[in-house]
Amino acid sequence: MKSFLLIPFALIFAIGCNSQQSSNKPGNMSSEGSKTEETSSISNTQSSKEDSYTMVWVERQFNPNYEYSIFLQSYKDNVAVGEKTEIDLSSYGGDVMHDKYHSAGSVGFPVQLNSDQTKAYCSIVKNDELEGEFFWAKLIEVQINSGESRVIAEFDGFFPAWHYYEPNNTIYGYLPHKNQLIAINVESGEISIINKFRHYQDELNFYPQENGTIDIITETADKKAFKHQFSPENNSTRTTLVAKTDQFSSYHNGLMVETYKDWSSEVEEIRIHSEGKLKKSIPFTFNNFNTYWVSNDEFTCIKEDSVVKMNTELQVTAEFEKKNIHIIDNLDNSLFISYGDHSNKTAALLSDDFKELKIIKDINPDKIIALLK
């Protein structure tokens, strides 16, 4: 399994964005050994909770020129609902911005939707990774029913981390080359500066809260992670120190998980921070730097060929084993995972209690760029 490192935004896109791939049509993705049932109960207890989400993936091909299309498909648990929708942005050139599932550091979802799924917001870029040249980044609004699209904003630098906030029809995001947190009015395209950071942000993640605020977690190279509690109502920001680290992994309700690795000694630890202080740490050999919260007091991390669930005291509460297992994202009631041989991966939902596994058929998990709840 590939381990992801926290590296600067510019380097992320130099190695990952706008790579012109050969045609890779989706094949039927079978389960390990073709013996796993579509829904298999790991214990006698089955969960009645369903996950509703939209899967977003990209298909790329040369025909004869490079073309790419974005596809949207609604799901309930492991069952597709309705017809898939295709969004073709090839006329703009460039490519879909790299996504957080397949790149290092804090890259967001390159496709986001409004609540009734009538509009999609897509970020695309054009650069030459071999020559190290960057040309532009664009935000596109697409009317899903008609396919009509327009450019909301265009930038002369990368725009890797952003969040669409529907109540005021605004996109908030980070411009690394200007070190700015900005707001973009979707209707007019007007851009305003929310905050000018003192330091370059190696990591920036958006965590929308139920009260309408947005917690923005940032991390700098001087080993400090901050929470910026942002209010879209008045554009105010309250900043507090979350942890003294440059190896941020995940954040939830004031707690931050750090996947610590000392590269000189190869020492690895799971650490948990609260209110800017180290709460606890344990030795732990992980196979991926990402962690995912499944409740207010439990999170998951990845070892070689297994997923481990821990509580906030860093005690292991459950473990699930599969060859080459990887967590793609967490949904409301399940972890969206992949496993199996790299040439024949299986996509599945693993319930948060680790008691039920639901296979998702005919999906290539490597092509998924977003799971939108």
C-alpha cells in the first residue's frame, strides 16, 4: 500500500496533476477469490443503517486527442440508484485537479455539488509536470441537467483546497502562491481576501460544523497545527493552536490525531493531541498516514493488510484484515474501503462496528475522486 506524505502543494501538483493517461476503461471488479458475498455479515449482527452518497470518478482517453469526463452516480449502501451523469469538460483543456484520495498532503475534492445535485462545481488545472510549468487553474460551474457550464474564476496559481458553502453560495479556498484564504462569490465571481497567513500552509482542511461555522485546520513547516474557526456570516476567524506537529493526520471535536514518523530512526507512533498539548502516544507501525473518525471517541488507522479501530485513549477496540486494504473515505455509517491485488481491487463498505462488509460491484476504486455525502 502506498504511504502518503505531507509535502508542499506545489510539489503535489508537479508530480500528480494533469498527467495524460492512456485509456483505462472500467472493468468488473470482483471480490477476493470471487467467494465473498455481496453482503456478508462478519458476525450475527447486521446493521440496519444505510449510507447515501454520490460517487464521483474520472475516465480519461486519447481519441485521438486527450479527453476526460467526470461521472456522478448516486448510491444507497452498495447499490447504484438511478442513472449515472456524465460531465465533459474536455473543451476547457487541462485536467481535473488532483484529489485527496490519490495525492499527498491536503488536497480537497475537485468536484462538489449543491444539496439538490442540480449544480456541480469542478476545479481543473493546466500544467506541464515534466517541464515544471504551470498555466492556469479554473473553477467551473456545471448545470447538471443541461450540461451547460461557465467559468466562475481563474487563477495564475494552484487552487488545491476549497469548499463550496451553499447557504451564501460562496466557495472558500486557499491560494498557496499568495498565502491567502479567499472567498469567491459563485454568482458574480468576485474574490475577497478572508485571511493572509504569515506562513506557507503545508496542510489545509475544511471541516463544516453543524452550527454553520467551518473549522479550518492548517499546518506549517515550523511544526504547528492551528484551528481557524471561521464564521461565514461575518467572515470572522478565531485561531487556536491544536498541536505542535508537522505530521497532522485527522481532526474531530477538538482532538487531533498525528501519525508520527522519525525518518532517521524509523520510529512510528500514533499520537493524539488536545488543546495544543500531547495527550497520549503509543508505538504503532502504520501503512498509511491517514486516519478516519467513525464516532466522537473512535478513529481508524491502517496497518499492513488490516484496518485498526482505536479509542481516544489509544486502545485498540477492533481490527479487520484484508490483503492490501486501504480506506478511501468514511461515510456516515461505514468506511469505504478497497482491498485485494492491485490489478484487481475490490471496493466495499465496512460498517463502523466492523461487523458487516458490503461489496460494491463493477467499480474501479482507483478512479474515484470524491464520495459526496
